[in-house]
Amino acid sequence: MKNYMAFFDSNNYIKKMIPTIIEVFVAYYGEDKRDEITAKFNNALVVSPISSESLSSMILKLKKDITSQLIEEFKKNKHSNLSTNDLLGNVFNFDFNVPIKYFSDFYKEYVNEYNNKNIDNDNLEKKFHRTIELISKINPKITLSNFYQYLNDEEILNLVKDSELIDKIYNEYNEFLKDYNSYIKYSESLKNLYSIIKKKYRKEFILDNLDLLDDNLKNIINDYLNDKLYNYKDREKIDGIFGSSYGGNGYLDFFSSIANDKLLNGRDFEKKEIKNNRVKYFNTMGINLGSNYDDYVQANISFPNVERVDKLINDKNKYNELASQEFIKNTKSYIDIYKEQKDFDAINLNEPKDILFKGNSSLANSSTYVRETDNGFKLAPVVTIGIGYDLEGTDHKIIHEFNHLYELTLNAVMNNKAEYVCGWDIVEDDLTNNISSDEKREYELFNEIINEKITQEICEKMQEKNLHIFNGQSDFMYKGLTSYEHTNFIVDSFFNKYKEDIIKSRSNGNMRHIFDVVGEDNFNAMNDLFYVFQDNFNGSKYYSLCSAISKINNNEELSDKDKDLIKKYQLIQTKRDKILEKMAEYKELNYMNNNEINSK
Amino acid sequence: MLKEININILGLNNLNINIDILNNKIKNNNKEIKFNYEIISKLINMIVLWKYDYGRDNEFDSEEFIIELITDNENIIYKGKGNYPENYDDFKSLLGELV
């Protein structure tokens, strides 16, 4: 089973595992790199946030895993001729009763009442009703009144034995969960807290915008606002106007200044959607002139005031933000990481980002920061490993980010700008305003795929040496998880042929080394292929390419679109091969020149 | 008329959702899943009011999104890396319900 305890306590656990991560990297890069690796990894702040949703999702997975094991135990030991599916139903976890458990509850009560000669009570009848479907699979003639005739029936006796078995299994299930009870209770408390906070700010938002509802809708919502009702009636109308409290735009959003701008300057589809939603708004307000938006314009109906709608949207965003902030700042994950970041004392390292604590917090990144010391500016990097729904990829994420950390150097701090080199990637941060440059970094994509290839080799080493962090041998995944691998076909040969030089060039800003080996022009030509790839195959087009390649492999007919994609793909391959030839020639020439010089 | 929606979340995570509106089919990383028109409508309603490009941040491995709305005569792209629309969390939550 997965190491759930580690995941639940990820922020503490990952820090304890830094020595293991160091061993993993030393195993790959060599003992001579131990001091450098140790210094770099111990110098960073490593945090592992977990959102309320991720925590809840992990608890469900934990319960499912335990349940799967117990189902196997039940299958091996059951007595009844009925199938496991008949006895357990589509059981997800043992928080809920399964058919044989209902039988068990009924049977215990029945025997008790039978012995007391009191089998005509309502409670017993209810319990029988819950188990009648299972009993009728044995014998459809059995009823509550004639059940006593079947007490020694072989199949009923088997069900009785299986009842004892299921009671034992439910006890085992609860025993298993005892160790996790504090996390389960904490998760429940977070859900309650979220619900309370969400409702509080939803009410404030509605109160601030009550003027946008007509008298009828105001009356409907009054009981909700006064806490007489948990929720309001006519939700469709009110949520239609304001948007649902759980996301999505309301019809009024389509009268904002942004919507107006799109109506003038946007794309045809966007204009159509804006008009459709405006018609829906009018219909909700009781004005129905058909589905043609222009009819509403020409009818001189009063449109919602743009400034008023912009205020509505600002209020919605404001209250969503307040709710989010209040909730997140009350979670242990945020509180702990906030304190750590504050104590880490890096320039511009402010509060942790909200996105790390929302939804599926499966994000991971390495962030560049510096701190000022008596000896000048020093690197103060932060590595974030979010724990989300995809637990099996956690160790892979850690290695990927720590490899960025290993390859990270502070180049210079001048004129309030910090320049970092990470592998082949150059990053510049403005220290005065914490605003990142939004220019695409020259070697960003090339750098990421090479980092990923090194990561996968390190992961292979981990498996070989049976070194693990969060994942175990059986739930460790490290291939096909990232979109960077879509460009494997560009770099595979290059990486395999020049691996040693690649690794040497990525350490401590040593990019000149790979230029010297393969030629700077050739290296940049290979880098250019990533831009070609992005222009032609980014996002869903890559999957269309994969589909076209699959059709070729299966001798299926290609559409014109498929042929166009294949042509572009082959063009990249051809260019890649030419570049690889030139790299080899350059290296050979360099080698011959160096030999000539040495011999002189 | 809207024919297709492609939702790509790129980087260290890799999510590709292809929504074939005409044939009522959805694929999540190439596996077919249940078509939910209500959630898809809500997603469209959010996307059409977004900017086309939210820019990029300077962090390594920050999440990138690329969303395409494909109609009979248009291919509309919305994207960003490390910078997201205001209601991106709600968008991701709805996406979570879809898949």
C-alpha cells in the first residue's frame, strides 16, 4: 500500500528525506559531486503544500486501498455460493453498509427478537427490507414471517457465517483507519469550515448586489439571507444572474465592459455566446422576445448598466478572494509554509501562492530568490512539491525539481536585477518589484526536456538502488508524465551521443562547454526546432500527430490534415538529422584541431 | 458553430481533453469519458470572456494552459503560463468534475 502517512504529513516528511534525495543524486552524478549536491540541497527551502481537496481525495484513496485488500480477504474466506458482487455490491469503501452487512444487522436483530418471541416489530421489518434483495437471491419465497423456517437452511447458514466474516472485516477496516483518524477528522473539519466561509461571503456578495434582483427574487432570497433556509429557492434564476457560488459566470457577466469590448472586437463565436447569454438574462427577468438578440436591442429595453455590472464582477472576485484567503490561511499547510517562507528571509519571497492550496494542488516548481548577506547576494531557492491527486508521480516530480536546483547558479546581481542560470536556461528577476519578465526564455523548452531526460535516468538509478522518497517500488511512475516528453524525438539521439558533455555544460553556468563540443550555431539550430514544434504541434495538435502516426503504423488511410501534420513532423526530423551530422562534423574537426595543436 | 474544444494543461503535469461537440464525445488523455453538456456549457461561458494571452512567469515548471475553441470558421486560442485568469481555480474545479 502507498505510504499515506508520508503524504498526509508531506511538508515535514519531505524535509526528513533530503538526505535520501542527496544519496540519489550522488548515485547518479558521482561521489565527487557529493559536497556540491549536499550544499545546494541543504541551502534551499523545500516545501510541500497540500490543499483541502487533495487531502480529501487522498483519504478516499486510502479507504479504497484498504477496502480492496479486505475484499480479497473476504473473497478467499467466504462461504456463500452467492458471488462477491452479490454480497458486497459495488463497494468503494467500508464507510457504508454492503448487502451482507445489512443481512448481518437483520440477522442479529432477528435472532434476538425471535428468542424474545417478538418478531413483529417495525425496526425488524425495516432491517429485513434492506436485505430482502440478497435473501431472495437464495430463495425468493423467504419473507419476514416465514424466515424462521429457513434458519437451518444451508445457504442461510452460509450467509450467517459470511455475516460474521463481514463484521470482522468492518472491524479490521476501522482498525486500519485508526492511525489516520486525526487526518480524517481534520479533513472533515476543513470541509465544514469551507462551507461556512463560502456561505458567509456568498451572503455578503448577494446583499451588496440585491438591487440587481427584482422584488420577487428578493423575497425568495430573504429567508436564505436571514438564515431561515440553508439555501435559496429558484437557484437557477438567481445563480443564472449572479453565477453559481461554485464557479461559472452568471448572465450579468455578459454585460460587463470586458463583454462589451469582446462584442466589438472579439471573435465571432465569442460575440454569439455573449448575445445568447444576454438573451437568457432578459428571459430570466421575464422579457421574452425570442432568441434573436437584435430584437432586444431594437425593442429599446433597458440594459444593465455596464459600470454596475463591472462592480458586480469586482464584488464577486473580491468576495471569492476573501473567502479563499480566509479559508486557506486557516489551513495547517498554509500556516506552516507561510512561517517557513517568512523565516527563510529571501528578497521578494512573500506569502505562499494561493494556487498551491486550491483544488488539485499537484503543482511543483523551483523558484529563484536571493538574500543579501555580509558576503554579498546568495542564492535562496525555494522548491515546492505540491501533493495532488496523482500520488504515483510524486518521486518523479521531486527529482525533476531537485535537478533544476542542482543545475541552478546565481550569475550576477546588478542594478537591482538578479540573473540566474539553470542548466541552459537564463532567468532574470527584478528585485525591486517581484514582477517577472514575461518574455519567453530562449532555451526554456530545450532545457526542460533535457532536465526531464536526466530526471528519468536518476529515477532509473533510484529503482536500481531501491531508494525511495514517497513512492515505493510498486507505485513509482516516472515516464510519460510530462508534456516535455512530446519533444523526445528531437533530442533523443543528441542526448544519448553527448550525454557526458551535456551534463558537464549544465552545471554552474558552464554552457560554453556544449557550444565548444557541438558548435554554438548547431546548438542554436537544434533549439530553433523547439519553436517549430511549438508553432505546429503545441497542445492538441501533438495528439493529432500521434493519431496520424498511429494510422500509418496500422496502414490506415490518412486525411489531408493527417498528411499535413506528418509532412511537418518529417521536416523537423530531417532538420534534426542534418543538425546532428553537423554536430558530429564539428566535434570531429575540433578533435583533429586540438590534436594538431597538442602535437605542436 | 462550435465543433471542438481542446483543453491542454502542460508542463510537469500533462492533461489533454478533447471535446467533440458534434458527436457528443469527450476524451481525457485519449480515454473516452462521459459527456456532460452542463459542465461543458459552464466552461465555455467562462472561457469566452478571457483574454487570449495571460503571459508567462519566470518560474521553472509552472503550469501552462492552452485552450482552443474550434468552430466552422475560427480557431480561438487562450493561453498562459504561470499567470492565469481570475476564475482559473473555478475553471479547474469544473474541469475536475468533468473528468
